[in-house]
Amino acid sequence: MRDERLFPLFAEFDSLSGVGPKLKPVLERLTGGETVWDLLLHLPERWVDRRVKDTIEDTVIGEVATVKGEVQAYNAPYSDRSPHKITLYDGTGFLTLAFFRADGRWLQGQFPIGKERIVSGMVEEYQGERQMTHPDYIMDPAKGERPPEVEPIYGLTAGLTNKRVHSLAVQSLSSVPEDLPEWADPTLVANRHWPGFRQALYDLHAPDEYDEDMFALARERLAYDEALARESAFALARASRARRSSPAIPANAKAHETLCKTLPYKPTGAQQRAFAEISADMSKTAPMRRMLQGDVGAGKTLVSAMAAVQAASTGFQAAVMAPTEVLARQQYETMDKLLSPLGFTVAALTGRDKSTARESILMGLADGSIDVVVGTQALFQQSVTFRNLGLIIVDEQHRFGVADRMKLAGKAVSPHMLVMSATPIPRTLAQAVHGDLDVSILDEKPAGRVPVETRAVPDTRIEEVVQAVGRALRRGERAFWVCPKVDVDDDDSTAVGRHAALSDQLRVPVGLVHGRMKPADKDTALEDFRAGRTKILVATTVIEVGVDVPEATIMVIERAEGFGLAQLHQLRGRVGRGDRPSYCLLLYRPPLGDTARDRLDTLRRTEDGFEIAEADFRLRGPGDMLGLKQAGATDYRIIDLTRHASLLEIALKDAESVVSKDPELSGERGSSLRLVRELLTPKIQAPT
């Protein structure tokens, strides 16, 4: 039940004076919500300083200024396109006011010669003079009129003015309860010089003065409140999970040693460390929820196979869930190759399996004769039952929702779960993205992996690139060619157009895959390329994760300057998986802007996915980084991860401290955390 003190904040927009049936849907479109609280969370983007300057001479070209001066002259327009002009003078300088298509009589009434006026607006330079076009405010100081010292500026949508949004936000402030307890650590609040929650909202929506430090502290305070709400939700989920009972799956050193002896290489130190953490979790009676995060080619599949062996060698079954049929088949082939020599039975279950084969697999899962199954969403189906499911492995976890994981987890009593991602996340964002999970990181590459040589090439040399690709195909190699769009008439960098051009130029079987194709057709195109029936695959970014073709040695990315760094890195990771030299050619359209040049230079300089992720974060912020939107990292209402990421770690420690002492949140501090969670935790399913 919602605390009754919060009821006014969750009233709908039409509870505000002046909001009727026409304005209500406009506010809903603006805020993405329906309540007064949603409007208060639509914070100003900036604030305009409207304080009256001492002199006109103090104004700066290109900045908003408020000045007072005496009306010296009024000049009517000399043509339909020229403006009315008013001249103000204050003893230090002149300011020209320009009004296009204005009513001359109205202007002369507003600006009588010899009278003082206060005006506020953007100061520009025109023919060597200061000019203000259509001032935002015109006021008579003799009547005591002055503009507000500071004006909040909001993001808008059609049908709303800034003045209207501001007035409604100020009206909404009266709905904020005065008697809310302090939910943040009082010592932290004092040390950071933060205002209280209610005062922070007033400082942002209805400031009494222009003070940039005040705005920053108020925003930071509310960002921390949101971080605390999220982290307390995660802490409660972890505490609840710890109270649940899962089957302990003890480590089997002999089975692990046997698996490692069959490998033609030695696992990296990072793989050994990650498996040790996973193995320790699986040995406990609380359900494991761990993320295995590794760069392209860091060896996540081997670590997941080690975990599957631990389960299978102690009588438990493991289920591996992949997002597509092609990836499921690849995972199955790898798992079968690693586990079958140890005496374990591995099966694949996808939507394409025929009735007889499918029935056999279902029976094997039900009677326990199948130790490990790799599949797609087909694993969710009601007909799939397990004799003793102990471990779930989710590959490319950002492609699955919480509900998908819950469906599979529901086929056993609190199974252990390992989720894997090939998307390196900046360490500053780890808590934002994986707050409900323990994280193991693979930050080493297996020995002997051939580096991919990366080159940036202007698209004026595209014919040379096509010829180089043709020579590689004749040597028995294969190539990817990635385009930014599927098929757009006014752009030649399209998958459909490039597929036709390369088919004509190279005279070899060319595959095509893009997001508009049916899933079965996409799977067929990918499988044809993997099997060698096509020699070059033209694609959009649908191939950025998971497709494993060791014979592919060339990755061409057309219009590379338009992609994010993390995405370019993922695409590059599709090549260099065999023992031949491999190349990534970044085709760009000159001239390059500074940001695009930095991006391509970073990719040429390093193959370290974590370094690339940090650079991408600096260049583009979190919103565009691969996988973060799916993972829920960018649905914050207040937090700006480029500025506030450090608050997450502080909030994590604070929330865990409170929850460990008061798991029911029934004490004074715990009760206050309930309030901030109601206000700032999105309506999402709890982590499994």
C-alpha cells in the first residue's frame, strides 16, 4: 500500500488548476507519465540568469542579458522585410531592439521616448552594434516591474510553452509533503552540502536566485535519492534470494581437471578466476545470480562449459539459453565437443526440431539422460520438463527480458543462474547495469589469438576494397560487409544495394541478412555463410554478436563514422577467430569530424574492449552504448551517468547496510527507504 503522504504527488494531471482534457494528454506526452510527480521529475534543462546588469556595456554578445535603459529613438521599418527598431541608452552604451512584423502603434506605446524600460533576451551583434531581437521580457521599472531573477528552461513538446510548464511545475510543488523523513544518511547529506529532498525540488523548479552551485547540488541530491531507491531495491532482492534454498552443487576437482586436460590450450588466469567464483557460488545453498562479462574472444564459452561440467558431474542438469537458433547451434557444437569426451550427453532444442527428434530430447530431459541442453526460447515451453535442473546459463543476456529468465528458472526449485555478456561495460557503469548481479570479468585473451589489423579507409577507395575482398575470397577466405541501413533510396550505403553490387562485381555467392527478414530466413542466411555456401555476407548490425565463422578474415564496415565505438568493436570481433591474418576496414565518408576521427583512431589503436567502452562512454555517454538500453542502464529519471556514476557505489553501501540490519525495513530508516523506493523505483519486474 502506498504511504498516504504521497497521495497528492500521484494525483493525475487534471488535478492541477488549468489542466483539462486537451492539455492532459500533452503533459502525458511530455513527461511519459500521468501524475503530478511525473511533472516534477521533468526537471529543467538549464536556468537563465535574468538579473538586471549594471550597464549595457556589461552585456556579452551571444548571451542572454537583462538591461535597463532610456528609450532614445523609434525607427519604423523601411520595407516589409525590415524590422521596427527601438534604441535604448543608459549612459554607457546603446542597445537596439528589433521587432519584425510588429504593430508600430503597440511598440510606440510600449516604448515612449524618454522613458526607462527593462528588457531581457539574447544579445547579438548586427553591423557592429548590440542588438536584441524580440526581447523575452519588456517591463516598466517605474511600476516596480522586473523579470524573475532566474528562469528555469524545460524540454518542451508541441502544444506547450516554457511559461506554461514552469507555472504548472511550481503549482505541483505544493503537493510535495512537508513532513517526509530524511531517507539519505544525514552525515552524507551534511558532508555533501545537499539540501533536503523537498528543498532540492524547490531549488530546481522555483529558485529564488541564480546560483549554479545550488542547481548542481540540488540535482545531485535528487540523483542520489534515485540511486538509493534503486540500490535498496537491489539489496532487498539479494537478501530475499539469500533466504531462498537452492541445491548445493559442490565443486568436482577431478571432472574439472579432466576437462582441462582435453583442451589444446591452457585456460587463461581470468578464466580460472571467473570459474573459481562461479564454482564457489554453485556450492552454496543460496541461488547463484552471477554475470560473466568478457570481451570478444575472451573465452566465456569455456567458462560456462566448466560450470556445466560441475553441475553434470554431480547429478544435476544444465540448460543453456541462446537468443537465436544459429547461436544455439554454435553453442551446442562447442559444448558437445567439450563435454561428450567426458561422458556427458549434450542436446540441442530449437523451434526447428522435428517431432521425433524433439520427443526424444524431451524424454531425455525428463528422465535425466541428457545432462546439458542448449536451446532457444523453445526451452520455455510447457512440454519441456527436467529431472534435476540445477544450472541455467543465459548467453547474450541483454537480449532476454527478466520474464524470459523467470520462465526457465520456474522449471526447477531456485536453480543457479549464470548470465553472459560480450558487451564490455565501463567500470564506472558496472553497478548501474548489473546492480542485481555479482560480476566476474574476463579481461584476458587466450594465447595465440591473432590480432585484427584495423584500417580506416575513405569510401572514395571502395573499388580497391572490393578488389582486395575478391582476392581474399579466391584464397578460400570469407568476408563480412556491414552497411548502416537496409534499403534507403537516397543512400547507396545500404545492405540491399551493396548485396546486388557485390554479387555483380565478385561473381561469387553473396549472402544477405538484415533486421526486416523473418527469423527463419535470417537463420538460413547465417547458416549458409557459416557452412561456406556463401562466401561473403552483406549485413546490417544484426551480426554484431555471436556469429562464429573462423574462415572469415575480413570485416568491411561501410559509413563507419556513424557507428558507436562499442558497436564497431563488436563487429570487428566477428573476424580473427581462426589462424589467418585478419583485417577490419572502416570505410568512412570524408571529411571526418573531430569526434568521428577520435572514435576511429581509438579503434585502430586498441583491441581492449574495456578501454574502448570507457572511450565510448566519454564520447557518447551511456545512452547509445551497445546493450545498455536493453539492460536498463539508461532508464533513470534524474541520474546522469556521465556525472553521477560515483553516487551508485555510495548508495549501494548505504542500502546494504540498512537492509542487513533491518531486512523488513520496519525501523525508522528502513521506513524512510520505503518512501524513496515508491517515488523513484520504476515499475519493473523484480530480478529472478
